[in-house]
Amino acid sequence: MEVKMSTRNYELPKACAFVVLMVEIGSEEKMRDLLRVIPEVKEVQIVHGAYDIIARVESDSRSNLKDVINLKIRQLEKVRSVLTMIVNDVIVE
């Protein structure tokens, strides 16, 4: 069985990660606003559960992606815990 990959006019980034954040109670909206001004952060969602925010981060290289996560996102004052999932493969149908 052959799997067809289609990007539906979506330009795939060279490096992408989902960063899941636990932040200080009550700071979710402020953190969302701080994340939105980081150019590499393409999407931010406030969620309920063990974590508070999911951010999709894209960059032109894995090295730059790691720098953005470690030097910009992890350093934000209200961040208490971070789980980073670097994307290895993307299939868009």
C-alpha cells in the first residue's frame, strides 16, 4: 500500500516542535501574549490538563529551533515546566 503525501499548499518548515508549557497559575493569557511575539512561534493554545499551553514553533534549522526554545521560551519568567517534542516527519492530507 502506497502512502500519498500532500501538503495542500502548506510549506513545510525545516524544523518544527511542539512545546508544552506548565506556567504559574493565572498567568496563562499573559504567557500566550508573550509567546505570540516570538517570530518562530506560529501557534499558541491555552489548554486544560496537566499542562497549560501548547505552542507550535518553526524555524529554518534544528539548531535555531533549539536556541529559540532554550533561550527565548524556557527563560520566560512564569514558565514552571517545559516538554518539547521535535517533529521528525509530517504528513498533511
